[in-house]
Amino acid sequence: MIDIKTPRELDSMRAASRAVASTLVLLRSLVKPGVSTAELDRFAGKHLRELGAAPAFLGYRGYPATLCVSINEEIVHGIPSEKRIVREGDIVSLDLGAICEGFYGDAALTAAAGKISGAARRLMEVTELSLARALEQVKPGARLGDVSNAVERCAAANGMAVVREFTGHGIGRRLHEEPSIPNFGRAGTGPVLKAGMTLAIEPMLCLGRPEIVIKNDGWTAVAADGSLAAHYEHTVAVTENGFEILSAAV
């Protein structure tokens, strides 16, 4: 069952999502050669708490950190470490969640460390564009497959692969709610979108093949062929006339 949020519940989700967005904007400026992923994680936890939000990922299913930091061929769920140092030319995906008044917000972006390759820049641009194309489909009466298909079509048109093992999701009182939102699918299929639904839409694209492997830490997902990956995400609400990005930076 897909939950419909009340106006008051949406206010709480806005607070959580904006705390995430504010933190991610600052984190992006901290992604520079020489910084450790543990430093980024500490900043994220401190800043969320200063904003009155609690980390959503810390302890979730045993995850040991506030922030997911995934570098280059790492797709999602990279665990921060003092030993993992960002280097010139890396692309760094930052995924963060927060809780306010019992409701969740979730967002992600990919940041460049110094000067990156043209291929890496293009991957970031197309992945972010695929999120924008997905959001264009969000409105009452649309089908969830329209959202998924928009990501897939954008990736394919630009010669990039969609990661299939991980999906977007509903969000609200829990970090992961119904429905699952694949980044591939057939338009005109799936649940009908209704005002008050809240969705975390998150394309993950690779420059190479879409197959993944999980590292020995049990969390970090990497492209099996070692190709670069990027990740963008917004928490959005379906409105009477379209959508609202709850995790938009303000």
C-alpha cells in the first residue's frame, strides 16, 4: 500500500529533506583532494544535528555511518573511513538521509574532486539529467513506469547503463516504503500516482556494464567492470498539479 501524506506530515518531510539538502550542498564544497571520507561523515552528522535533524542511515540495518560515500566505480553504500582519501580526479557520490518529527528525507549527489575527466563529467551530467527527466513525469494520473522509463531512455540515449539491483522508493514514516521505483521499465505501467504520495527517485548510472558486485564489507556496491558510476536523488511529493522537490536546496 502506498501511503498518502497529510499537509502536516509533508511539513515534517520538508524539514528532514531540507536538512539533507543543506548538508549536501556544504559537503559538495568539502569534496577536495586530501579529505578523508570519515571527515565528510563527521561533518554530515554534526551539521544535521545542528539543524535539529537526526541521521537516518546510522544504525539502519546495521549501517555504521551517517553518510554513504562512494568513489569512482563505487555505486552506492560506500562506508566512510579514515583511510579512504579523496584524490584529484575522483568523482564522489554522497547519499544522506535525515529524520525530523518522525519523518524521513533522503537525497544524493555526485561531486567532482579537482579536475575530472570529460567522460566523468559527462556521466555526472547525464545522471543528473536522467533525474530531471524522471521528475518531469511525476504528476497525478501518471504511472510509476513513466518515471522509471524516463531514466532508462535518458541513459540509453547517451550510451550509459542503468544499475538494476538498486531502486528508488517510497519514503515517509520509514526510510523505505512502497513503492519500489526501478530506474528502468515500461511507460504506462505500474501504480497510478496520486497527490500526497512521496517518492525518493534516485538514478544510478555507469559508463560501462550495469552488473555489480558487493565488497567484503557487505555494503559497498561497485561496478563489476570497474567503470565509473554516478548517483543523484531527490525526495519529492506528488502535488495536485505536478510535483514538489522536498529536498531542493534553499
